[in-house]
Amino acid sequence: SRLRDIVPCDNAVVTVLDRAAPKMAKIYTMLTGEDESITKRIKIDRDLELMFKDAQAGIFLDQDKPPDFCRALIHDGAKSMFCVPIIKGKQLYGVLTLGYLQSLELGSELMHQASEVCGRLALAMATVERDEQLYHQAHFDNLTGLANRQLFAQRLELEIRRAARDRGTLALLFIDLDNFKIINDVRGHSAGDELIRKVAGRLSERVRDSDLISRLGGDEFTILLSSIEGEEDAGRIAKEILESLQKPFTIDGSQHFISASIGVTLFPGDGGSVEELLRNADTAMYRAKEAGRDQCMFFQEEMNLAAVRRVKLESQLRVVVESNGMKLHFQPLLDSQTLEVVGAEALMRWPVSSERGTSPDEFIPVAEETGLIVPLGYAALNEACRAMIAWRTKGIELESIAVNVSPRQFNEPGFVNEVLAILDRHKLDPRFLELEITESLLLEEVQRIKMVLEELCRHEIRLAIDDFGTGYSALGYLRRYPVQTIKIDRSFVHEIDRAETPQKLTRAIIAMSHGLGKRVVAEGVENQRQYEVLAAQGCDLVQGHLFSHAMPIDTFASYARKQNGKVMMKALVAGDK
Ligand code: C2E
Ligand code: CA
Ligand code: CA
């Protein structure tokens, strides 16, 4: 409305092209004697780019065939019209049209003013457009075009307030794809991206326009259901989503299957704030994963107690790592025929000062997930080597000390070098060290694992397969990898004194391992009968509560001395006879 103050004219129209819908524009028309402009949306009836191609300074319009956007000026009595493009760089944002009630030749002064106004308009429009782009980038996910975490949180906040006022119910679905990492690792990131995009598409088909789907990042999505009757509705939609993902996805011409785990929280029952609802939905999603994936789980308060304990454990674990406070105990491995102590397994023990005994089965998985297992594992290795040397100076000569290595630690770059450095620090011959690894590790990225195993073998470090029989038992790897020892899992040993089948299994494992030139350890031997069966089957070493629990370093030394003394006495007695 201030246009007439800047550049003289009787009426005028500003045409602003719609960037999202080509051929459409918004026009702001200012008629003679009016102070307010009229706004309208119209279809552009000619190619503006072409019209101004060689006339950036502006053109006089033909009265007979005027473009649609300035028809109103003619109705208003304009006899001549001057059109100036609103351009910045190569970008045409629109057109400014000035109308005059008399036919006139425009002076160069006027033309200059008009083009200056357009320059300013173009600058303003470019700024607005840039702001819109920034808004979009800040609120939408680049890959899928879905809302991002920030927009999602804003909307959820709004919906919470509305639901609180109207006493309504909201549901929040937290969706995480199962085993997405495998596709990313095996097929590459672009295939992973493609899958994410397609999953986003399927999710969008499933929900109403009023529901907001967003991608929080990675393979995590959320859906906000803003008007539901109750739990059943949320459960039904979650189920539909799981079903919709069951059809294969075609990526690069090959088919992929993927499933998801979904956690659900409801407002107001499961939380009153954005953070609380999201956190609880995330917890429920984890439970769905733990329960076997490809399913939906509603949040329950008990889940929080477990989660709280976990968080506490994690922070305690950090303190333990920083203060190097983790303890190491040693469980003896005995020769099954002579009952002489020939080896030890190093096992981590939570420092006593803490509350009720936290077992490795509880803290090792947390250490795994947080990566704290890496420093803990090296500390254990260091302590174990130290113990071995300490025992030797006391005259207790073991064949080997076994140390557990978590897959995470094993996969650390520089793992072998670190192990060698620790051995060197204690001047311990590598042949005395046995690293226990799990079966599942051998199924991962075959090539790299094989290289690390061979490198360890080249340095004469021994390897044992722990918990044998619980993993995938792909027997091929027994032949393929340089492993010296097989440890039969304690779940087999557990039933050996009661049933036939486990006995057959252990016999088969022992025969097979011996056939491949490997020694066999049975762990978890708890009673005499179990021991007798294993000894009769020719199992080389036995380990378990029947003989001893894991003990501190000095207790172990006394135990070994006493036990091996007994063995010597027996041998002497036998020799006398
Ligand atoms: P694992 O490597 O299979 O260790 C053997 C487990 O069996 C130990 O449990 C040991 O105390 C227990 N055990 C020994 N004899 C008997 C028995 O007669 N009956 C029964 N029921 N159990 C017996 P622990 O010490 O609780 O360790 C549990 C798991 O934690 C270990 O299983 C291992 O996977 C992990 N772990 C322990 N220490 C370390 C470590 O230093 N590094 C890593 N990466 N993992 C460790
Ligand atoms: Ca072990
Ligand atoms: Ca084991």
C-alpha cells in the first residue's frame, strides 16, 4: 500500500509466483483511490521467464492481449501499463505492474525507480524463501521428508496441552527396526537409506492425516495418534504397522525382509510430558526387542524400575572403571584324571563395597552395550597375567590362564597389539594365555575375525570357544579356525547326571573335539555324578563348584597348593604299592 509513495502510478499489481505450485501465483492488486490491496490466487497464463528474457528493465504491456494478472488494472481504467520483473540472480520471483490512467511514455527516472523497488522486493522474497528452507531443514528429515525430532516434540507438546484440556487420550508409538544394522553393513548405506525411505512410505500409508509420523533418526520412528478412544486403538494400529512391514521390500532389485519392535505409551496414563512419554515408549520398545522382536509392547510402570536399576548400574560401572576397582577372581580348572589344578579362569567380580551382589550376568551385558567392557577387559587381562606370574614365583605352575574376551573388545582395532603389550609388561610367555571367545563371534564378518584369530595364533596365544553348543554350532568353523580348546556349556553338564540325551551330546562333543585335535573343558560341574560321567567320557579338564568357586588370587594359590599336594601324595601312595 505504500508503493505509490515510492514510485508514481495510478494503480498497480504485484504478482508473486508460487514456488511450490508452478503456474500459480498470488496477486496483490491496488486500485485507484484505494488504500488496501486485494489479494487473489490465480493461474498464470503465459511464460513469464520468456516474456522478460531480453527485457529485464521492463516492458510496456499490449492493451489488447494483457496477461490475466493485470486485467483488474484495465477494468480500473489503466490506459498504459509498465511491467518490471522481480529478479534476483537468475531467480524470477514475480512481476510488478504499474498502471496509468493516461497513455504515457515512461521517463527514465520512473523506470529506474520501478526497477529499484523490484530489486528490494526480490531481496525480501529471497530472504523469506531462505527462511522457509531453513525452517524446513530444521523441522523435517532430509531422507524421508517426515517430521524430525524437533517438530515431533513441538507437536506432541501441543497435543498434550490440548488433550489435557479436553480430557482426551493420546498414544505414542515408538518404532525401531529390527536388525537394521545388518542390512546397512552387508548391503551398504545407500541400500539402508533406501530401505528407511520405503519403510517411511509404508508407515505413512497406515495412519490418518491427523496423526504425525516422524523419524527421530537412524532406524527410529514415532507416530503420534492424537485422537484415539483407548488402548485397543493404539494396539490395533501397531499391529497393522507390524503386518504392513511383513511384505518384502525391493531394493536394488533384490528382496529384503524387515520387522520392527514397537513400544506404546498413552497420555495421560504413562506420562505427562514429552520427555516422559518418549522415554517410557523407548523403554517399552526395548522390552519388545528383548521379548523376541517383531512385536508391540505397552509401557508398564515395572519397566521403569528395571530401567532405573540399569541406569544406576551403568553409572556405578563408570566409577568402577575410572577407579580401576573391578575385582578379578580365579576358578580352577582340573585335570579330569588326576584332579590336579592345571589352569584357571579369570572371572570379574563386583567390588564388595557395593550393595547386594551384582553378578557378571547382570553387569557384563551393560558393560558390553556401553563399551566399558573394553577398558574392563584389558584390566582383567592385565590382572590375570599378574596373577599367573605371582603364582609361578610361589612355585605354582599352571598350564594356562583363561581370560574372557567380549566380542566388542575383540573387534577393537589394535586388540592384538594391546594383548601383546600386556603380556610383554609382565614378561609372560604368550603360550600360557588362553583367550575365551564365544561361538557367535565366529559367525560375524568372517574375514576380519579370521585374520585376528590367525594373528593371535601366530603369536602362540591359545584360544578357547566358550559356552560351546549354545550358539549356532556351525561346526565348519572348528576346522577353519586355530582354536585349541572347546568349553562345553554348563547347561549340558547340568543335566548329564539325570538324562541320557545330554550324555550322548557331551560324548559326541568330546569325540569330535578330540578328532580335531582339540582339548575339552566341561564347566559347571556341580556334583560327583556329573564329574564321573565326564571323566569316563574322556573330557580333559573339569571346572565347577564341585571343586571350587572362583577365588581371590591368594586363596587360589593355597587351594592349588593343597590340591596338587594331595595329588602328589596319592601318586606317592600309588607308587609305594
Ligand atoms: P562364563 O565365561 O561361561 O563363565 C563361567 C561362569 O560359570 C562363571 O559365572 C562361573 O562362576 C560359573 N560357574 C562356575 N562353576 C559353576 C558351577 O558349578 N555351577 C554353576 N551354575 N555356575 C558355575 P560368572 O562368574 O557369574 O560369569 C558369568 C559370565 O560373565 C561369564 O560366563 C562370562 O561370560 C562373563 N564374564 C565374567 N568375567 C568376565 C570377563 O572378565 N570378561 C568378559 N568379557 N566376560 C566375563
Ligand atoms: Ca568363560
Ligand atoms: Ca562358559
